[in-house]
Amino acid sequence: MAGLELLSDQGYRLDGRKANELRKVQARMGVFAQADGSAYIEQGNTKALAVVYGPHEMRGSRSRTLYDRAAINCQYSMATFSTAERKRRPHGDKKSTEMSLHLKQTFEAAILTQLYPRSQIDIFVKILQSDGGNYSVCVNAATLAVIDAGIPMRDYVCACTVGFVDETPLADLCYTEENGGVSSLAMALLPRGGQIALLQMDARLHQDHLESMMEAAMTACKGVSKVLDEVVRQHLEEASALSRD
Amino acid sequence: MLKSKTFVKKTRSGGVVKIVREHYLRDDIWCGSEVCSECKPETTELQKNAYIESNLCAYPHYLIPDTNVVLHQIDVLEDPIIRNVIILQTVLQEVRHRSAPIYKRVKDMLHEKEKHFYTFTNEHHRETFIEREPGESANDRNDRAIRVAAKWYSEHLKAFKSSSDGLEVVLLTNDQGNKQKAADIGLVVFKCEEYIKSLIANPELVDRLALTDNEKNEISKKVLFPEHLPLSKVQAGIKAGTFLQGTYRASRDNYLEGSVFVQKDGEESTEVLIQGLANLNRAVHQDVVAVQILARDKWVAPSSVVLQDEGAAKDDAGDEEDEDKALKTTFAETAKKPTARIVGIIKRSWRPFCGMLNVSQIKESTRHLFTPADRRIPRIRIETRQSSTLAGQRIMVAIDGWPKDSRYPNGHFVRSLGGAGEKETEQEVLLLEHDVPHQAFSQTVLSFLPKMPWVITPEESASSSYWAVVVDEGKREDLRQLIVCSVDPPGCTDIDDALHCRELDNGNLEVGVHIADVSHFIRPGNALDQEAANRGTTVYLCGKRIDMVPELLSSNLCSLRSNVERLAFSCIWEMNHNAEIVKTRFTKSIINSKASLTYAEAQMRIDDSTMNDDITISLRGLNKLAKILKRQRIQNGALTLSSLEVRFHIDSETHDPIDLQTKELMETNSMVEEFMLLANISVAQKIYDEFPECALLRKHPAPPPSNYDILIKAAKSKNVEIHTDSAKALADSLDVARVDNFPYFNTLLRILATRCMMQAVYFCSGMDSDFHHYGLASPIYTHFTSPIRRYSDIIVHRLLAVAIGADATYSDLMDKHKQSALCNNLNYRHKMAQYAQRASVAFHTQLFFKSRGVLNEEGFVLFVRKNAIIVLIPKFGLEGTVFFDSKDKAGPKLIYDEEGPVLTVEQHTFHIFDKVKVTISLDASNIQHQKIRMALLDPVIPGVSVPAENPEPPSKKSKIDR
């Protein structure tokens, strides 16, 4: 059988998007009252929940305390029901440990940690449904949760994956595209300054194409940031309207 | 702008998995028509005045074919008269799943500007997307989607009625139910046949219609063939071992017989015999079939009779028993072979076949039989009204199906190639029959050519010509000042190698082989590259060249012509005067060839002691080294084999061959060859060292000892001993093999030895462990020196460029499985190119003898067969068979002795190498298979040899011909 045609001659992808179009993003902040900050995000069929605790004093081993800034603790996990096949996913497997580490690095770059020396910030992210771009969706969810918790950041951290097919970069890959033999790149960006918080790619790509991929990733991240900004503003309006009453 | 809609899909991959995919519906998909003012696309494909003259619709209209129409009537759609067609995405996707070759043809049409084909992405359009209803099959859903899209179009275009002269959309479908439903919702809908028949301009288009509904074509209800088993049963049978899978090969000589090569896991492939019409069960040559072995008592021996399916169309019933009777000969019990019958067809390999029409005896009949040029393909029944025009022409016909109650497969006329016997036509036929891709390069391919005028400007250094700057950035060496020259056959325009030689300060010699840098222009993965990879090689026919890459590259930008700057890939050695290599280096470069010489010119310069210019000195240096290299090579056991190659002198006006000459070899030929071999070996070593897993190499396996039997026997008859233990032994014994008073003996032996050899093949080093090149006696070998005409060389160039850091790699280059698939294609193309070349030579030989009339020539017996001898005429490099038995009259007494091998005809005994005299003439009795006929003149055997009449003087004959 012929493989999937990821990009048609007319410029449409499998799900009907054009190459540079993102999936539909929907998000809500403050979904849990108990946590300091929380957010839920849907990016197409990928759905994630992020919860933030802190900043609070160090728990567990005190040895991890940093004297000049806050320590960030990230935990990534996937729900058993998040993929097509139901599967138990034990804590601390290789994939989620790596993902936790990536998230930690991303947020260490974005959060103004030096304001909270000797304290700790916990970020927990769970994928409820997975349909490609897990890392970027987690970053976006965590950003909203951190904002909800009122922790100061340099800027939003917005992430997006970009793939490369037929000399064209495709923004925001879905699961079928990710599995269709596309070399994909994930980028987390601080959009206002254009600083890159994290860039990850583990596929082969010709050097000549890297620039156009980066370009496309930046545009996509900025697109995400616009949506997130709207969500935050709307949330604030609702919250202030409530408190006025 | 985005409307999200999710749908649920279940697929089976091991188990049942639920797949959820997003499906966005859009409102920015345009209709693509010039008429419409609502949509805002950048370009419109569909014309405003879309007239195709037709009885049925007098108004301008767009066509919407459904999937089955596209699949079955692609030949019709490809006609230039059919324009303004809307291909729906639903249709395109279905076609893609069903047939890859047709999908490619549709895509090519979509790209063609003149055709005005437009793809409408109806599945993502907000108003034309439909969901599958419960209980609705996928096919029904797609049919409905097509109807909805057609409806949308007709409504949409109605809005612009004023500006469009009543433009309509016309749905073409062959499905009765679909047609009815479409008519119910008010669409204009026709059956494909109806519509095509109504076209006024092109009546012959009707012949291209494929026969889809078999009920029309029935002649008798009697079932001739057993039913084919469904694929599921066949697969189950193969798994269980009751059936075997293999490729069917029809016999060339007997249309009622064929064999299937069965490949079982880890076993040698075995051959199974199939005999009789019913057992053959509608298999066509090269189909992949499932067979069932018959019970042992039904096994038969291959019959030795020659049977051709001739005469008028046989009625479907009755005859076959008579036909099969012809096979029933008595045979020894031991000769029986495993016999089987075909139970199912796994994969058809039908392609359009070339051949000629046998016009039916009934004058008004529209149904005719078509005889393919390839004898292994059965005759095909086609329907045409232009039989009178098509008779005597070479035509192409495609098979549509073979119902079980029909003696012949049904097909349809595709196109005419021209009159039989005409040179253009015959060339086309032999290209098609040898599967040589020879169409003009498509626009997509040409778009990857560099823009002209292309120059390397003098002030820009090596690193910065427009194209060079993109890829190479200073990785190119400037060798323009070197005295480089090329030596090629006369009239060669694709020069891919040039040489230089100069003395260095330390007394050593620097020798450079400069090869056209084709990989610089053909970048991996683009359409140009894919086309070249598919073609695999340039095919040289007599008087015509089928290029692998477009002419701009092959004859201009890549061709290392004299006095222009060209990009090259250079292999430079430092050698001492004993031709020992001190240092080897590879680099991309710019060269400026100082002269393009022919072999003869170069030879003259070397021999003329008064010439002492730089080029000549360089040539002498090369020649001297080449001689040493050749000596070393032969000492190592390289074989010098011989095959006669002929060259035609072609009349410049009529392009008919006027003379025939065997190719001459000069010292300079071997000079160029030596350095090419050396370059190939050096490069092979380098890329293998660098990429042990994925180097593309060429090997020549040693032949099995039994191959040499005929050579040893033949030599023994002249009391000469040939040793075949190793290449070296063979080469040595060939060298000393001489017979007094028979100077041609040695050449004949070498010709025989060539026939014993195996085919050299490309392979990927990661997939094989035996690299040895037997003929060249080299442990490793590849092709590097002719990238203009061989794709293998382009890959080798890329590998080498990566190895020296001059270019970037890409994933397919490093994938040994992909690479080995590529090798298979290259090997296939090379083989086919060779066959096509031989066929072309044979055809020109026929033309030559046609103009010459009857000739008497001397020749040598090359082989002795049971009922014939094969004679080689050295003057023409021509081989022919002299038969001693004939169909109509009783033959002479023949006694064949396999040990000799000798053949005794009446009193005279023929040995290999006997000198005979034959008369040569053209046998044109079968216009489709014209051949050279030879008859014996001397020795005179009563009843066998023909009287030696004086042939007509050739000059007179040719005058009459003009």
C-alpha cells in the first residue's frame, strides 16, 4: 500500500490544514482551586493538564536547595488512556524522565528564579490525550499554569513542533504526521525577545533546510503566544469581574 | 477560517485500534474556474469557454469523472482533446490506493498547463464534505461525495450564469446506480462511452475506450477456463503449502506451454511446467501466479514442437481439444518434469503491448485480433472501426481483462506508432518492448536545470559561480591552467572524461582523470534526479541516443568540451615512470579542456614525431603509462575478450545504412580505457574504505566451470588446450592458442569465451561479500567515469564527494536497502539497454541487406546444434543460423554427436570453426519478425546447399530502390 501523502499538491495536509497553519488551540486557566496555579489546554486532539505548586520551601531532601534561586521540579506523565492502545505507564521511565528534564530546562530559562532563593517550584504536567506535539503542548500548558500561580516570568514560553516534508516546513504536527517519517524539530521560544529556551531535534535533516525550519518554528511559536495571551487576558477579565462583585 | 470536525475511524493493525483524526473543513477552497468571481485563487485552471464539441452537450462544460472512469479510461482522458476536467480529491485518493501507475499519470496531467485539469479538494471544503452514514459502504460514501461535489459545482457556477454562456458540469460515471442517483438530484450525467461517442471532433477516441462491461463482449456462453480463486484463498493455500507462488513465463516457441519459477524460502528456485490452455488459465507472461502441482501421473515433458497461435480467430469452443492434441507426443518417462496448473493470479503485469492488427475476414467487423510483437504474449481481441487504416501499422494495445469464457483477452487500442518497417516506428517499438523510458523530459524535470546562459565568470574564482556558490563554497580547485584534453569516438557530444599528464619537479608524473561533475547539477531527490535514476542509463541506438539527463546537461553543461570552462570531478595520481602510484587524491575542480580529439586524431599526434606541443607531450606520457598499466593488468590475469562490434555508415539524408564496418581498435582506445579503469578502481577503494556498508560497487562473478564446456570442447577439436581454473590461466591459454593457417582462430576463441561469461552487476557493499571483478581481475571495482550516461556513476560521485567533504550527504545515500533496490533497477535498465542496442543493430543490418539484395560471404561455424549450424560472418559481425530441416519437406539425414559437437548432414560433417560460404538475404515473409536468412553455398551438399548464383551487383540494386 502506498504511504500517506502528507502534503498534497494543492498544499493541504492530511487533516486539511495548510503547511503553516496551527491546530485549533483552546485553553482554560485556574481549573483547580487547591493548587497554586493550574491550566488545561487542547491543541487539536492533544490535551494536557498542568498544575503548579509554589514557590514554597524545599521539601524532601534539603540538599537540593539552591542558595541564590528557586529550584524547579518538573514531572511529566501520560495518562494510561492517552493513546490509541491503553497502556500502563510507570513513573520514571526513560521517555518521561527525559521529557521532565526538558521541561525543567525550559522553565529555568523563563521563570525569574532568583526572586525566590532557597525555595522550590513544582510543575506537574499530565497528557490526557496524545495526538502529536506532546512536548510543546506541555510547555504551553505549564506556561499558563505558572502565570495562574502568579510566578513572575521573563515572557511567555511558547512551544511548537515543526516537520519537514517536500521542501516545506509543516507547523504543529499531529500524530500521523510525526509517525510518517518526517524529521521534526521542537522549539520553545520566548516570543517577545525571540530567545530560544529549548531546541530539540533527533532526526536527520540537511543543513540547508535548518534555517527555513527555524523560521517556520518561530512563526508558529509566535502564533501560539498570541492565543495564550488572549486566554490569559480573558481569564483576568473574568477574575476581576468576579472580584468586583 | 478553521472548522474543526473530528471523526472516528477504525483500522486493523494486528488488533482493532481506534484512530481519531482531526478533519478541518475550510471555506477558502476555490472552484478554479475563470468564470467565477466569488473565489479568489491565484490562478485559474478551468477555462471560461470550455468547449469540447459533442452531440450530447452543446454548451461549454467541465467534466467530473468518477474513480472508475479515471482508472479504466485513463487512455481517453490523456488525449489532448479532453480538457477542463475537475479531478476531485476523493477520486484522486481512491486512484492512489488502487493503482500507483495510473495515479502518476493523473498527476502528470494535472501538472500539464494545456490540459486545464484542476484538483478540487472537496473533502476539506465546508460545503462538500460528507460523513459516512451508518450502514453505508465506503464506496457508496465516496460516490455520494462525488455527487455532492458535482452538485455544489453546478450550483456554484449557476450564480454566474450571465457571464458563462450556460456553463455546466458533466459527471461521467459507468455505474448505473450512481448515474440514476445523480440524475435524481438534477445533475447532467453521462456514461463514459456515451459521452466519448458523442464527441464530434475525434471519432477514433472511441477505440481507446477500455471494455469494462464484459457482458457486451460475450461470444459464447461456454466456459473455457476454470475460475480464478479469490486472493484470500490463494494466500491461505500458499501458507498451507498446497499452492506455490511464482512468476509465469510463457514459452517463446509454444503458445500452449509455459513455466513458473517458484521461489521458496531459503531454497533454490525451481521451475514448474504448465501445459495446455486450461492449465495456463489466462496467465500472461510475467504475471505473478499461484500454481497447484498436479498428481505425479499427470506430469509431462516439455514438448519440443514449435507451435504458434496463427490463423483466424478461433471460435471459443471446440477447438481447444485439437490444439491440445498437438502437444501429445510420446516422451520418455525420465523426461517428465513437475507439472502444475494455475489456480489464481496474484498480480497482473499488464502493460501496453506493441504489435500489429490481424484484420478480421469479415469486412464490416469491428472486432479484430491483435498480434503482439513479443511471441510470449497471447493475441488480444480489440474493437476498432479504423481497421483499414491500422492494418500494416504498428500499434499499441492494452489488455482490459480476460473473462473466463473468452479464448483471447479483451483489450483496447491505445495509439498507433506508425507504419511497420519504417525506421522511426521500429525504433519506437524496440524502445517500448525493452521498457526503455524515452519520452521527452517533463516540465517538472526541466525546471531543475540551471538557467541559461550559464557561465563561470573569470573574475569570480573557483568558488563563486552562481550555481557553484550554492553548494560548493570554495571546495573546488582551480585546474584551468592544466593541459587537459579529451579523447572520444568521432561525433561524440557527451564527453564525460578528460585527461592530463605532466612532469612534476621531483621527476614523477602527475596524471589526472577529469570526469564531468554531473552530481553538481543533479541534486539528490529532485524530479531531475528521480527521472535519471529511473532511466538508469543512456541508450545508444544506431543513429539515435536516448539521453538519461536532458540535453542541456548531457551535450553542453556537463560535456567537457574544449576551450570552455567546465566543472569536473578530478582524480589525480602522482606516479613514477614505472606507473607505480605514489599518491592518489580526489577533488572537485574547474577545468578548461584544451582539445577534444578523436581516437584517430590522438593516435596521429602520438605517432607524428614532428609534433611537440603540450597536448601531444601529455598524450605521449599518458600512452607510455597506459602500456605499462595494461601489461600489469594482464599479468594479474585480466581477460582480453572479443566481441565483434559493427558500425554503420549512415547516409546523411535518408539515414539508411549504406555500409557496415567492424569497429577498429587503436592504441589510444586502450590508453583512455586504462586510465578509466584505474580511476574506477581507485574510487571504488576510496568509497569502500569510507562507507563499507553503502558503497555502490560493480562485480563480475566467476562463471561456473560448466559454462566453459563448449569452449574447451571447441578448442580440443583443433588440438588446443584451454585451462579455465582461474582467470589468469584462461587468459594465458587464450594467448597461446594459435592454429597455423588460421589467423582468425584466436579471435573466434575469444568470442566463444565471451559467451561463457556471467553478467557484471552493480551491488551495494553492505548487502554482499563477494566483490571480485573476474574479467578485470580486480578485487574491487565501480563505475565512476561516465556520469553523463550512467546513473550509477552519479551515486558514486556523491559518495566520493561526501568522502572528501565536498558535499553533504542525504539519508537515501546511506540506506543500504534503498541503495540495493536502486542497483536492481540499474541492472535491469542496463540489461534492457543492451538488448535494445542489439535489436537496433539487428534492425539496421536488415535494412542494410534489404538495400543490398543477396550477398555471398565467407563465414565460420560458431556453434553446432541438433538441426542447424550457427555461422559468424566476420566482415559484418553478423551471426545467423543455417537450418537443415524445414517444415514442408523432408529434411536430409542428420546425425548429431554431442561429444564433438559435430553434425553430419548426409555425407558432410560440420565441426566448430569450419569455414563455410553462405548466401545472405532478408526474409520479409513475416512483416512483424523480419529476419536475416542464411543458406549454405559451400560445401556443396546435394539437396541442402543452394546453387551459387551470382548476386546482383549491389550498386544496381540500390539504384532501383531509390
